[in-house]
Amino acid sequence: MLWSGKFDYGKVPSYGGETPATTSNAQYTHLFTGWDKELTAVTSDASYTARYEDVLNKYTVTATSANDEMGSVTGSGEYEYGTNVTLTPVANEGYMFIGWSNGSMANPYQFEITDNVTLVANFQEEIKADEIEDELIEAQAEATKTSVTVTWPAVEDAVLYTIEISNNEEVIITLSFNNFGQLLSSSSPARDRQNGQSNRAAQIEKGWQYTVHGLDADTEYTYTVTALKADESVAYKRSIAFQTLGTTTDMAETNEAAGQQTIKVVEKGVLYIIRDGVRYTTDGKAVQ
């Protein structure tokens, strides 16, 4: 009950409480618009029910540049709940967009608004492929037990580099980079998060370098790099076979006091300790 009062017979009642209100949510604010029926002269007990209007909430998007000299952002403003918002970073001449403050690399960045949003666009000085010497470096692959560091050349007029890691002719990992070394897409984002993959390739002289984690030990793979031009024609393509290192024992040590032999083994990038024939994780949990 919002409020109750007593009125003389024949009088028109008036509401004496606070403005009626009800619980709002992220999508709507419920505004009081009046009563379910007209207030009329009292002739008997009467009750009235508050009516509300659902008003769509509005939220503010604040998108700024980390450095106004390097670039700006379009798309800031006030939007109604559920609106699809597009934020576009615009780099000034000589600079390039390298990512948002929330870790996204999307350009443009699109999302459905359900709350106030604040984002900062980061820029850096542009690295142009045509400033690198014409002579190309060789594509390379250097493997450890569970990872491989791949190298590819900066190719003139190339705008996209596709990296594929395959096993037995089946592609298991696909990565795409732009001509500034930014990781644009990955076929296995869950694997990337688990292994802490970087979202950028490292710039080296005349090219780029990137380490792919989460491979199986002692396994043969093929690394293929393809450089594409803006018209999607192939500017460069190379394939290199490589093999990750084996799962041989890293170290064996004997605990003479206890008469036990402890063996440390790395398998598929995970360190296990084998003691008396039982395999344990590094935090002491037995593994079947």
C-alpha cells in the first residue's frame, strides 16, 4: 500500500503520500503516470492503483584517445539501452591504432550498450612495410618441446599475413596478422588465453616473429606463412617442416635418505614429478 487517508462524504480525495515509484532495471525506468481511474467524490470506501510507464534508459559512451596528437575516436555519446554502438579509432598521419584499454583490437569496435561505457584508444608511431629493405628475410621455425617461434618477412604491399600450423596435413592453428604485426584473429582463442599468447608479433629487422604455445612434444608440424595483398592476391608463401622436442626426462635425482628416486618430466608443456611410480603435479596432487 502506498498511502491511505480518510475523507468526508462527498469530498474528492487527494493523494497525500510521496510520488509513487517502483523498482526499475537496467533496461527501463518506471515513471508514475497517474491512477487506474479518475478520483471522484467519496460515497464509500475506495482504492486506486498507480499506473507506470516504461521509459527506456539511456547510457553514456565515453571514448577518447590516449594521445590526441596520434589519433581520435568517433562514436561517443548517449544511447538508449540495447542500441548497437560503433566506436572507430582514427589515427593521424604517421600513427596507427594498436588497441583499446579493455584489450580488444577491434577496429571498428562494436557492442550492444547495457551500461555506461568508458574506453581509451591507444595509438603508436606507424611502422611502414615500404620503409624496410627490399631483400626479404627467410621464413623460419624454431621449436621447443611445446612451442614454436615462427619468423616471416615484411613483404611490400602485403596487408595480411596468415600463419598456419598443421599436423598430418590437418591445420590445427590459424593466426592472422596485419602489416603492423597486430594479431587480428585466432582459430583457438581459448588455447591462446590458457597459454598467455601475445596479441602482437615482435618486430625484428625486415620482418616479424611470434611464438605459438600449446603444441604437443615430440611431434612433427608444418608452419605455413602466406602474405596477401589488398586485392587478396598472394604476395609471398612459404612452408617449413619442424619437430617439437621430445618428452625425455629433464632431471632425475635420488633422495638417498628416503631411498626414493624422483623424476621430473615435461609432457605437453606440463611439469610432472614421478615418485615411486606415482605421477604428481608440482602442487603435490596425484595424477591418474
